Amino acid sequence: MSGLALNNVTKEFGTFTAVNNVELMVPHGTFVCMLGPSGCGKTTLLRMIAGLDLPTGGAIRLDGEDITHVPTHKRNLGMVFQSLALFPHLTVGENIAYPLRIRGVPKEDQKKRVDELLSMIHLSGYADRPVAKLSGGQRQRVAIARALSISPKLFLLDEPLSALDAKLREAMQVELRQLQQKLGITTIVVTHDQREAMTMADTVVVMKGGEIRQAASPIEIYRRPADTFVADFIGSTNLLEAEADGTGAVAVLGQPVSGVSLGAGVRKATLSIRPEDVHLTAPGNGALSGTVTFVRDLGGTIETFVDIAGRQLVAVSTPRARPDVTVGQPVGVVLLPDVCVVLAK
Amino acid sequence: MTGALSKVYFFLIGLFLAAPMIVVAGVSVNAKQTLAFPPKGFSLSWYGEIFLNPEWRNALFASLTLAILSAALAVAIALPLAWFLWRRIAPWANIFQLLGIAPFTLPPVITALGLLTFWATTGFYGQPWTAVVSHAIFFVTLPLVTLSLGFTAIDRSLVEAAATMGADDKTIFRTVVLPLILPYIVSGYAFAFVLSLNEYIVAYMTVGFTMETLPIKIFNALRYGYTPTMASVTILFVATAAIIFSLVARFGDLPKLLGAMSSDDT
Amino acid sequence: MRREAPQKLSDYGPLFFPATMLIVFFVVPFATMIAVSFFQRQQGGFYVPAFQFANYERFLSLFFANVLGFSLMLAVTVAICCVVLAVPFTYLLTRMRRKVQIVWLVALLSVLSLSEVIIGFAWSTLFSRTAGITNLLVMAGIMSEAKALLPSFGAVLTGMVYQAFPYTVLVLYPALVRLDPTLTEAARTLGASPIKAFFTVVVPALRNTITATLIMVFIFALGSYLLPQLLGRPQHWTLSVLITDQAIYQSNMPFAAAMAVFLVLVTLGLVALTVLAGRKGEAA
């Protein structure tokens, strides 16, 4: 089978389990982003795929071959480190040629490949510069070119864009995605930036506490989060407690709502509703009733904070659909059933 | 494979470092006054000899007194200097930093000979206190380096915070700086103490003819033949150094003192 | 705290004691030594003031050329041996667990603090006929008869490497601890085996540190004053030994001082040369 497969991969440090029984299939040519808060095990998982850490259990297969115990330098992969790890004693060209030199590629072929890669990253003519003289974005590109110089089977990146400023980061995200699509290389990126993951990935893997909480396409993750953690971690959301009385009637925050079902036999659940899906109307008419506590007008969007029975809910609207509310005013909140995601308690 | 290779390498280096001490330890427990290894018989009497024989006991006390006093003097020179350099912008004062580091960096014979000619010219040659001053100057480098390191580790905003609460320079030094720098004072003292205990050439050139420290005593004994007490003193020295440095490591941050950046580097 | 230049005279207060001590007991003695190197020796006493170059003229002999040459050669050999042994050792040490590192650091400091007298005594015991390692070889049946391995050049070299090795490790330690561990990891992901990564990344990245360490160990080894005496033959005596010998046993302080001044000049000159060469190499 073509691609990368993780089977029950586990990593324990003493009594601490950093990665717990991870099962994941990455088909050839896909772009995967591993996303999660710090300490969720995403970097450890990436290091195990690279062979820099050894799993304490499970197996890693690449194109059907078990590589769990193959040493890093025999895995033929390319990796970009958070620190970039450009060799300070080598020039730009020598850094990019390093994997080729190590493999005994003839000098002329090395030079040809380096020129090719430099033009790919728009740094032609930079071969003889010392890496210390480059800007952050340029160093970034050199690290990427170096990792790709042997055309590896697997392209791994550990928080690759975290050192760049916001604007450059956004631009590099697009560039990296375009490059990956052009080369068709299986790519795994570790990040804690959900915007980065949404921009680049075919598949987003959300991790917490060493386990995968959900692995799906970005839009699926956003629209159909698997649990409250994923719903809250990806974008912002309103999490509301809901109760069913067994006859089909459902109450949210103690107030009856119509049209929402928690599913058969479920008495308690959490509803996730994105702020842009919250509708504000006049009080009454079966809407939840609350009070406006704050209005944040950001120009492009308007956030309205509503207090319902002591819980705060946020509604986002565009200036065109600006709700006619002021602070302290009672307001009705409509939960449309097709945008509410019911999550198990 | 590489792991095994490095284990073998570490074992060989460890053996190289330990071998002379193992042989000396073996020699030190010989039953009779013979230089034999593996030891013939077993006796700890050569350790008792250090404390019972008046010559060795006097040398031990001379060495201890010298080390205690000279290390204290070295810290007394280094502390205000390191503090001043941290507190003030005075580039020309860095010359004193350099002067503090030079005695230990130059070949020891140079410092020793300089002090010898100085004491001889001023007429104090042979006085026991000249050894204390000589050692303090020779080893001032050690507390100076550890204290400079310690000061750079102090967050300057702590001092600012104390000043906003109404503390003047002296109070800040006493209530904020001193408690934070104390571990570095202790380790600087410990380094100077252990090295002074072991030092030979400076002590020998300054007071060698009037006072016998332990290293001088060992050397003199070595020239007139062999006695197992030399072996037992050697082991006593190694053990003392190991214990003191272990204590420094136990209560301080040894890797950081030796220049590692942060304590959570593993 | 804002660091500021001293405003009032009293701001200089803390500097007073350290500055006085260092000037009176280091700068003045150093100057005295230089002065004495031009003085005339007095039989039975120390010396009488004079201004003569006789003490320096004595260097211009084949004997001193030989001693100087041997001293430099020995120090260079010791420095190279130590650095070759210590670079991989320190690199591996910095990659170990903290607790293990501390144990090794304590051991290294303990050996480093040992007096040359003790190191000399310990190695002369180890190399002796009656208590030396050859006895173990005899017991193991490798040798037929125990023998003394000293005095010899090998013994001097071993003793001096033993003395300088912990120093070398401690000089290298800060730079190696700070070496970004992802550099070797990167090399490994790019296809270099751990040993290849060590030679293609760690060693070249530390080129300047290694050069500086070579100089420091070289100076350290130049200062060895007892080991050549205790473990070697008279032809293995170094300039430091001769200085000690002249000052103490021959009571010729002016000559000893002249040699000491010469040693300082040679040391500083070589250091300056190396630093200059390093600068040029970097600029190119």
C-alpha cells in the first residue's frame, strides 16, 4: 500500500505517555497538518516518523515497508526543523547540497540540482552566500530546499513558519501548499496555528493528550467537530448545555427550544454553534431570551455578546446585517437546527 | 551500534582518569612500608599517619589554614569587582576583569616567580601571610568568573522593582542581590578552596623554605624516598575534592556554573 | 535597573579594594619580575639592581634553543592529544542525561584540581616496576617480568595529557552544550550516519571553538613545571622546569625572571599569530 501508515504507535517517557496508540493512514501525495496545543504529542509523533525518537510500541510503515527501527539517515526523508537547523559553517549552496554530498553524488550533478532548487525557491544566485546573511523568509526557503534536494518520499516540517512574522507566514503557507501540490510529495506539518492548518492541509489531525481526537478534511473538522475539544480548538464556538426530557422536548440553558434533537435516548449533550450561525431577533417567538452585555465592532465584523442565564454567547455578523441592539437590551437568540452540532457529554 | 561505541569510549576515558587513583589507593593500604601493587596485606594505618605523625599533621593544618583564608580573600576581591562591573557602565574598569583572569591563565610559574621577586624585593619573603595573599591573587579568577556568571543571571527588573518600593543601593544589595548571588559566592569559594589546597608552585616559591603545605610535604618526601603516607594523602585529597564538588553540584547548578546556558538543558 | 556610569567619586567605592589588591599584588610583582630580569645575580643573596642584558643573552645558545623547541613541541603535542580525545568525549557528554553529566563533571573537576605533585606521584607509581601496571600484565601472562616505564617521553606525555584533559573538556563544555542539537538531527534526516554527522557538522561548526581550545590547552601545557621533572629525563625538561630550577635551586632569580619574561612573550606571540591566522581564514 502506498503511503505512510502508523499502527498503534505509542511513546512512553517513564510513566508519562506522550503518544498513545495512534492509528493513522496518510495516502501518498497528501498534505497532513498535525494540530494541537503544546504538549499534545504532535512533535513527538513527527520525530518518531523521522526516526529521531523510537516508539515504545506499534509500527510505522512507509509504502508497506516496516521502517519502525530503520535509522533516521536511511529513511530518505526531508525534514524542516523549527529552528531551521541550517549549518552555520556552510553556504546556502553547500547547505542544499549536503544530502547529495553525503550520498556521494558527483560534484557537477550536485551543482545542477542546487541551481534547480534555488530557482524553485526564487533565490537563484544565492548559492555562495553564508546562511547568516539571509533574512528570515530566505532562510526558511533554504531549509525547505535542503530538505527536498534528494526528492524524498516524505517531507516533514516541525512548526516551520513559527519564526516568521504574521504577513510573511501567511504568504509562505500559500507558497508551501503550491509547492507541495506541484511536487506531489507526501507532507506532514506540525503546527499549533489552526489557520495555517486550514490553509494548507488535505487532512487535519487534531491531537490532545497524546491521542488523535479527529482526523478529517479542514472543512469537515470545522463543520462537524467530533467532540467539544475539537469544536473549541478549531475556530471559536459557543458551547451550550442541552437537556432532553425523553418526550422529544429539548431545553438549552433551561429554556425550551424547538427543532433541535439530541438523538435517540440521549438525555444530556453539548451543542456547538459557530458565532456566525447565531441569529439575533426580538425577544419572544420561541427564541432563547438573553441580554446584550457588550458589542465589539471590528469594522469588518461585529461581535455581539449575549448573556443567557449566566452563560455568555457570541454572535458574529457582517456590517450589512448589523443587529439593531444596544448594551443592556433584552434580545432573542435563534438556534437554527441545521448548524447546531450535537456533541456527547 | 554507535551507542555501544560511545559506551566503550567513555569506559576507556574513565579508566584513564581513574587508573592512577586506583593504583595509589591500592598502594595506600599496604600493610608494610612498601610500594607494591596489588597491595600486600591490608592496613589503614597510613591514613592514621596523616593525623598522628606531627609533620604530616602540621602540613595538613597549614594547607587547610591557607586554603580557608586565601579563598575568603579571593572572594572578597572578586565580589565588589563583579558587582561594580554589573552595576555600572565603566568600560575602562574591564581592565580589572582582565587582571583578575590573567594570573590563572598565564603559566603558573610566571605568577609564582612574579610574587617571589616581589616578596623578596619588599623584604617579606617567607612570611606565612604572604602565601595567603599570593594564593588569593592566583585564584581570584575562579570566584570572579562564577560571580560574573551569577550576576548576568540576575534579572535587572528585580532591582528596579526593589527601587520602586523604596530601597536604596545598599539595601538592594543586601536584600535582593546578595541572596541571589549567594550560591555563586559559595561555589566560587569552593573552587578557590580546593585549588588552593592542592597548589604547589606558588606556595613553594613564596613560603617553601619556612612552611610546609601538604603538596610541598609530598614533594619533599618524594625526593627523599617513598612512604605510603603520600598515597593516603593523595586519596584524602581526591576524596575531599570529589566531596566538595559533589556538594556544589547538589546545592547549586554545576552545568550552569561551568557555562551551560539553562538548567533545563538535558 | 538602568546601568549607569559612575556619577560621584563614592560610586567608585566598590572598585577600590579589588583594584588596589590586583595592582599591588599582581601588576607590581609582574613589573618587579621584568625589572629583576635585567638585574645582576648576587652569589649567596638574591640580586643587585643593574641594567644588563646578560640574562637574555644566555638564551642565544643551542641548549636553550633545544629546550624552547622541546617545550613548544611538547605543549603542541599535549594540546592536540587532548583536543582529539576531548571533542568527541565532550560532545557525547553534553548529549547525556543531566545526572550522568554531573557525575562526570564532578570527576573531571576533582582530577583538574589535583596538584601536579600528586599527579606526578600517582603516575610514577602507576609506571613503577614494583607497583605499576606491568605487574597486572605479568599476572595476566602478557609480560614475563615487571619493568619500570619511566623516566620516558611517553610517561611525560601521558602525565601531561592526564593533567590537561579535564581542563580541555571544561573549556569545550559551554560551546558544546550550546550547540543546537537540531543541527545533528537535521544532518541525520538528510542522510548522514551519526559518525558522519559528527565529522561533517559538529566539528566544522565548532572550528573556531576548537582552535581557541587548542591555544588554551597549549598555554596550560606550557605551564607544566613538575611532570617533566618527575616522569622524564633531563632532556625532557621544559622552560617552566628550568625557570623553577633556576629560581629555587640555583638561586639565580634574574636569569629565571628573564626566562619567564621570554616565556610570556613567546606565549602571547603564538596566541596572537594563531588569532590573526584565524581572522584571515574567516575573512577569506
